[in-house]
Amino acid sequence: MKIIVAKDEILAKLSNIQNIVEKRNTMPILSHFLLDAGKQKSSITATDLDTALKEPLQIKVEKEGRICIPARKMFEIVREVEGELILESLDEQWLKLKAGASNFRLACLSAKEFPAWPGMEDTEEISLPASVLSEVIEKTVYAAGESDTRYTLNGILFHVLPDGKITVVGTDGHRLACVNRTIEGSILAERKIIVPRKAATELRKLLDKTVEKVKVSLCKNHMLFTIGEMQFLTRLIEGTYPNYEQVIPASNEKRIVVQRDIFAKTARRVAIMSREKSNAVKVDLSENLITITSSNPDLGEAQDEISVEYKGESLSLGFNARYLIDILESMVSENIIMELQASLSPVLLREEKDESYRCVLMPMRI
């Protein structure tokens, strides 16, 4: 194999795969990417067996070939060299790289060892604008579990309905984020698909670089996102996702209207003095006023106040400040509405003029 490639072209593609390749040394081949250089079409592919990314590469091919190259080391080399790169494989074990006066010889692996791209059978397709897909991930992925023993919570739910509606949900049992959108294309039956948190996070980074529509192919064990000529594949989490609709309170009577930005800044200030592990802050609600306090025997205490719209009885709640701030930062409207019932009942937060995005936060005992 012998190819010539521009530095910016290969650097951008190598940057995309850095979080896909496996960093633990369990299977050496997974820390490599597959370079497939063909006269008609060339591409690079990376996988950790749960996610895979295949993207086209614009190169001049002097001699066709395939080889697996160490992803991290290649990225570091390309980042530091100048000008266009000439890559030539001596055999299946070695790659010669030349850029200007710089020369490298890189140990590689055979293309035969690289995992095959999974087959997609009995697929159904829907379509979403990249901006919408990016938005629904951003509004839900922060609430998904991380290393939770209830493994279905370690992903976000795509609940797709035949009538062209999609609901995306993230929850870790302490908080929940849920957003509804309309899609193009239809499916035969209702589908509940759980996409791993890592895959959703990586997908969103790729979506930031495009304004195209994204074609989404659904099959039993995998979900394939086609973004222009780029393909992002993820293995789905098997299992039953909790009934999120039961968690969203429908009859909370106490209603507070508060400026989102001021609420977030105040919570962030007061949280400085909270215990690091629990991030606990106390929220005292009285007529047209919220008082937020935190205390830590080893550090001291903090208190702040904000004006709100509220008519009703006084109430005290405890929150994990980090969870509260995450929700407030995921919203965009100037004012948000908090609906609550009692000190330990689930609190519903939503944007003032948007019913399609709802968040639920479980209070803490303080």
C-alpha cells in the first residue's frame, strides 16, 4: 500500500476516532484503526466492539492496500509533522511514514485481525435533522446512569412510535430528563431502544460537525447513524427500560416561576460550601422567595436568596446541587417552572413555554 494524504484531512479523521478506540490493552487490535486504501474509495474504521465509526478519507492512492495502524500513536505523529504525508506499508507489520524531512517507521497489525462490521438485518429507517438529534442527546444524556448496577439505566432510551413521534429519556434513578420530537419516516411497531451513554456522547460530538439530516437504521441489536458519508454504529443495551411515564408527576399543585440563569448561578455559589460527596443544598420556599443554604462542619456555610413567583405555604426541600444545576443548564428559556407537592415528592421542572422537555428531580433528606 502507498498513499499520499493532506495533514488536515487525516488529522480530522483521527481526532474523531480517539475516544472510540479501546484504551485498555485487552485486545491489541482494538487500539488500532483499519486504513482501507482503494482506487475508488478509501476509509478508516475504528471500534471497541460496542461502538464503531467508519469515515471516508480523501487521499491519493498510488498502491491499494489495507493495514491496522495504532490510533493514538498515529494521531500524535500527524499532529506534530508538517505538510502532506506519504504512507507506505512495507508488509502487514510495518508502516513507513514520511512528511517533509520527518521519517517514521510504525509497528502495525494485519487487516485480517480487525473485527468485521456487524451485519444489519431486518432494519427500519427513520430520519432526523442533525441539530435535533444533537439537541435530544444533550438534553438527556447527562441524566443517564454511569456504571449503574441497573445496566439499562447506563444509556438513553429512544422510544419511537409509528405515528412519527420520538421520546428520548435519560435517568439514573435520582433524576430524569425527557424530551419529545417529531421524526421523518415511519416504523411498523413501537420500538424502545437503549443507546449506551458513551455511544450517545460520541455521536453528539460528530453531529456538531454537520448540518445534514441523519439517517437512523434500527435493527435488533444495533443502531446505525449515517451522517453524510460517515457511519456510526452502536450495539444496543438489552433489557427493559423503566416506565418513565409513571415517574413524571402529573398533579403537583405548588408552582414556582423562577429565572433560570439566576437560579443556576445562585445554586452554584451556595454549593461551594456543601459536602463534596452529596453536594447537598437546602431550598426553603416562602411567598415569592427561595432561600438556598448549604453547610459543611469542616468548611462553614453559605446562604443566598432569589425572588420568584410563588403563592402558597412555606416548604423546605433538599437537593443534590449538581443534579439541579445540570437540569438548569440543559434548558434554554429565560424562566423555568418548578412544580412540587411535598418535601420528599418528585419535583417537575420544565421550560416556561415548552411542554416538550420535562425534567424530574428527587429531593434528598436533609
